[in-house]
Amino acid sequence: VYLFDAFGNLNLLYRDPIISSATPIPVRPRRRPPVVSGHVKTTGPQSGTVLVQDVYRGLEERKSDDIRELRIVGVSVKTHPTMNYPVMGMTRDDPGKFVLGTVPVESDGSAYFHVPSGVPFFVQALNEQGVAVQTMRSATSVQPGQAFACVGCHEPRNSPPISSRPLALLRDPSKLKPGPTGSWPLDFAKLVGPVLERQCVSCHQQGQEAHQFDLTPEKAYDSLVDFGSPSLRDHVLTRYNQGRSIVGQGAAQTSALLKLIDHGHYNVELTDDDRKRLVTWMDTYA
């Protein structure tokens, strides 16, 4: 044990040739430090609240009324001992994902909502078509009873909190609106399969004129992710490997498949539910 003074001098105070003296601990009685009470309400509702003050902080180039909802995407607990197995989606995600639901965004860009505690999640900002404009590229979680707040959506990290009172705080926290069937957990057959069965398979199967683009259950996934230039597979892997989300460059927002349908593809007319299913699947990286 040395005394190290302001001039750089080391003065030996104690050395034991047998026992290490690297981390000495005082043995004289000391005053007990104050006990800090816990803030986790383990016996109450297993949820917390989240406040986003202004989703447009970080999305300045978007129209002031463009973002209508937030999609809350949960990240599953990893249970399989092998890394990235089984393969889940285009990004080969290790734990996988599921959609907890959506919540409304007020006209000033604020959102205030409940989320289940102990569940890692990330947030996607959705436009009026329910398509992700930007995706949070990290995850967070809340403890039971915790009130969690953030400034905006990818805002500069030195941004101060907003001084005005967000409109969302003038009401009770929103409850999560569940996503379409097949989004919790994400299941291609349950989420996208019904859309293909109603709208596509009658033409896109063996024996039909459009058989080259096979959308039967055995072939549909690979057919869809490889469709277009760039394909969904190429787009997602490019954006994912960049390590950041670019405003307006989401998977569904740049989808060749949606563009084809929107410009008129024979007699295909997607219902709101059909479109939500396809968009949800794309925006969660297939």
C-alpha cells in the first residue's frame, strides 16, 4: 500500500510478503450507509409507461402530420443454446421478434403508452399508411411501475428535454393495440399466408399462367423475399448491415411488391387487413 502524492511520489506504507495488500479494507467501525428504497413495484401491475416527447426530433425532414402511430416490437428471450439458430427472418436474428402492438401519436409528435415490464422492445415510427418511416436500432425495457421517457426518434444525443408539456400527457397512457394475427409471435404462415391464399395463389401456382412466381405455401416465402430489384432480401440485409436506420428507407416503404400492387396488378385489391399483414411482415425484416 503506497501513499501517492500530488507530486508523483510513492511512499510505501505497508507490504505483506505473504498476503496481497492490493485492495485494503478498513476494519474499524463505520457508519452504516443509508438504505435506498427500491422503486420497482413488484407486487403491482407488471407494466410501466413510456413517454416519447416528440417523435419528429430526428425526423425534421418529415411532414408535421406524417407520423400517426408507433409500432412496439418485442424481442424474445433466447432459449436455444446455439447462436443464431434456428434462423429467423432475413437478419438471421438470434432471439426473434414479435409485435406487441401500436399506439397513437399526437399532433405535436408525442406518445404516451403502457408497455409490459421486463420485455425488451424497440419502436418503429409509422406513417398514415402504417408503414415504418424509421426504426429504433437498439432495445430498451421498463421495470414494474417505471415511468420511462425519451426526447425523440434518433435525435442528437445531446438534445435537451422539451420544456413544453406534450399533448399525450393530457390524457391517460394509451393501451397497446394488438397487431394482426400472426404477429405475436411472428409466423409467416399465419400472418402472410391468408393474404396469399385469398389474393394470389389462384394464379401463382403450378398449372397456371403465372406459375413461374410460385406463391403456394411451400414456395411463397422465398418467392416474396427474392422479388424485385433490389429484392426484400437484398434491401433488408443492406440496411441491417449498415447498423443504422435511414429515414424513408424502410423495408415496406421501398418494397417493389407493394409498388406493383399499388400501381395495379390485375384485379388485386388489398383490404386494410391484407396490407397491414404484408407491411408488418416486411417492416420486421421478414
